[in-house]
Amino acid sequence: MIFSDFAWSRVSDLLFSFTLFFLIIGSFLWVCASGSLDFFQYSWKKAFRKTKEDYLTLSEIGRTSYRFWLEPALILFLLSLVFLGLAFL
């Protein structure tokens, strides 16, 4: 039979591994977008200030790109759950 060596749970595990990559980056950018690290960035910039130029805050950077990383993570996670469900059939 063709499917004797094929395991749906392995496919699910592999998809979940890819999901973790997108989820870690997207979660970090989401935390940055919330503005919780802006004060830390401000104090770091103030302590090591060499010039008085304006800088991009972490909330501005994360706000534009966290959805780019979290949407594929959600899709891959749902596919992983589907293949996990197929493994138990």
C-alpha cells in the first residue's frame, strides 16, 4: 500500500515546526508594536547618545510588519491541526 510508510502525524509535526519560526518572529514584533519596549529603547538611546538625531521607535517598526509574520503562522497552525486530525482517523 502507498500510505503504509506515510504518517500524517509527521506532516503535522513538520508544519508545526515551520509555524514556530513564524510565530516567534511575529510575537516579538507584536510585543514591539504594543509599545512596551519603547521606554527601554529610549533609555538605552539616552545613555549612549552620540548624536541628537531622531530614531524610529520599536512600536513603529513592529506595527507595520507583525501581521506579515502572524498570518502565515495561523494558516500553518490550522493545517497542522488538520493533518493531526487525519492521523487519528
